[in-house]
Amino acid sequence: MNQTIPLNKLILSPRNVRRTNGDEDIESLADSIHSKGLLQNLVVSESVEHPGKHEVDAGGRRWRALNLLVDQKRIAKTFPVPVHIIPRDDALEASLVENLEKVAMNPADEVEAFHAIVHGGEPSIDDVPNRIANCARRFGRTVRYVEQRLRLAALAPQILTALREYRISIEAARAYASHPGHAEQLVVFRKEEAKAQNQPEWSHRPVSIREALAGKSFPLDHRLVRYVGLDAYIAAGGQTERDLFFGDDDREILIDTALVKRLASAKALAQAEYQANRAGWGGAALCPVDGPHWGTPKAPDGFVSTWTPDVSKIPLIEKIDAIAIYRLNSEGDAVELVETQWMKPVAPAEPGKADASSPAIGRDWAAERRAKEIRVVAARLAAEPSLKDTPLKGRAFWPMENVQWIEPISESDDGKVFVALWVQVDPADIEANLAEAEQSYDADRAAELAENAAADEAARVEEPVS
């Protein structure tokens, strides 16, 4: 018989078969009941020990949730509770039947239902975060719970089908959803599917999936991310996602690892070239930023990697034609010189023997450097018209000699601030200015030589006679 009974006239039955997990997630259930009402009647029987009251034989969690709402002053203690009254002798069997016959909802159906509710459209709520929050309130769940279900609903279709068919567990699905990219998910999923053919018990294990996807995204505290900087990554078009399953609520992950590596390599190589130039090396090579600490780059044509106890002891005359090797340090905040390896030019082949390598010895390094520096002067000449009659005139300065890498912003000790600026020029304009650049370059070098000679002569004259 169905009717309503005031909540304060209901007590929990000693015959209710659920003895464990009775209080689990009661707050969420209470929120759901308050939002939608009691969708399922409580099954009760008349109490003998407590005249005038009925005992709840099935629906103990709902009874606890209703009493929590009373404690929270969200409903009255006399709240009319829909009940189905049964004979006392049938109470134990009714409690067992209700708990045994409950069929858990398919997890794929659940996540797709949450997706449909959030994205199905609520005209009064025009942004997704508010829709998620509203959905969480209506169903007595946390916002994070709903967000997790939405991320699971966005799994690659093949993986969601496997979840629906119970070929993978919800824990495995959560592991796949730790990376939002379908391509990355499917690479791991197909390998696990192949493994399932012969070793099903070892396939689609959450720990294996997480390990396989770990290198497909970077957390904010990853060494390369710290080196590149989140702002630089985003400015280059990189995307981030929240780690909803295996981190804190506000933990972000960077999902374009290839972009992070490219940005880190470019920044590290620029720093390496700057340091090499200042130290008198002919060039710089960079170890892979994501490789092992002992890994070194391949030597370019005309050079061979060489081991030495201490690179700093190599004479300057040898360094001028050689390449220093640098790596990103373990802290991920600067590049450092590899102390035991460098690249030296390949020696000329012996007479009568073939040499497949490019001839590094015998190259006119001075001529090559001169041509490069003249091209820099020509490029500056080509850029000057862009500054003419602008507020930058008189405020723009070319980088110091031999400085190939500078910070975007630099502040000097005397309070001056310099902001880096790139000026785009047409390559044809550079070629058109090469002749003038060469004359300017040669004149500057001649003046420099004359100045140095005069300084040497002055020093010689002033030198006391012993």
C-alpha cells in the first residue's frame, strides 16, 4: 500500500540487510533528493517496539539522506515521505530483494548521459562551467565528479565502446582519459588490444596505460616546462588541460610535448651559441633536451666527436675551429658546457686514401666569418629605413658585437631598460647593401687596427727603461 508518513515517524529497521556503506556519499544523495524529490518510495512495516512509528526495511540510505536534510534545515522533520507499507513478516525478504535486484548503470551510458545534460542546452545558463555546477547540484555530485564524467565521455569512440562492452574497466578508462588527445589514446589502446589476444589478464591495466601516456603530456613542474615557461608555450599556440584524475584540482598539464621540446631546443641552442661565441669556440652543438644526461649530438660533416679530460684546457687556437657541446642542466634553468667532449675538425686524408667526410681542415674560417659579419652590417643597413622618421630613431641600438642572443627585455644597473625588437627586411635589400656593408666593415676594421697600433705604441713609449 502506498501513502506518505511524516519523516519523524520513521525509524531504521533492524531487519534492513545493508550493514556496510550505509553512510557512503549521503551528502550527495541528500542534494539529489532535495533537487528532484524522492523518486523511489521507502519500503516500511509497522513497528511493534515503537507504537505509532514505522520501520524502514528498504531504503535506509534515502532515510539517512532525508534526516541529513532535516539537520541542515532544508526540510521539516515532518516532511511527508512516500512509502510502500508491507506486512512485517515480509520485511526481511523485501530488503534483500531490493539490494540484490539493483542493476548498476553501464558506465558508458552514465558518462554520455552527463554529457547530454551539460551540453544538451539550458537556455538560462549560457556557459559550460555554470552548467556543470548546476548539473552537480541537481544530481548531488561534486563539480569534479561531473567534469570527470565529461572527460570520459570525450574518450576516443573505440575506447568508449570498449567501456560499454565491459572490455575495459572504468579505472582503465580513467587512465586513457588522462590525456585528451584521441591519437595518443589510440596508440596505447591498440597496443593493449593486441596484448589482450594472448594475455588478457595483463592488458588494459591502468598503471600500464598511465605509464604509456605519461610522456605524451608534461606537468607544470616538468624540467622543460620550467625552462620554456608557460607563457611562452601558450604564446606559441600550446594548449593545456586540467589533470582531472591523477592530480590536484588545479593541476595543469601541457599536451603538446613536441612544441615544448622545440621551444626548449631553440632557447637552449641560442644560449649555447652565445656562450660558445664568448668563450672563443667556432660553434656550438646541443645535446637533445629530452635525452639521457649522457647523450650527445651527432657531429656534423667535417667534424668528429672527441673525448678529453677537461674541455676548458683546450687551447684557443684549437677552439676557434672547433665546436663546443652544451646540454640543458638537470635543474632545467640554464645550459652547461659538456666538460669531457667536443667536436674537432676532421684531419686531412693521408695521400692516396679516400676521405668521405667534408674537409673541415683547410676551410678559410677567417673569410667565412668576415662574410657573415659583412652580411650582418648589410642587414642593419637594410633595416635602417624602417626606423627613419619614427620615434625609434635615436632610441634603437644594434646588439653588441658578437652577441647573437639577447633577452626579450634587459635592465641595466643604471636603470635603463632595453626591449628587443625584430625588424623584417627583404633579402634583396640585404644583397643590395652588401657592397656598402663591405666598405663600412673594412673601414671599421682598419680604424680598429690603427687604434690598437696607436695604443700599443703609446704603451711602448711610456714603458720605463730598465
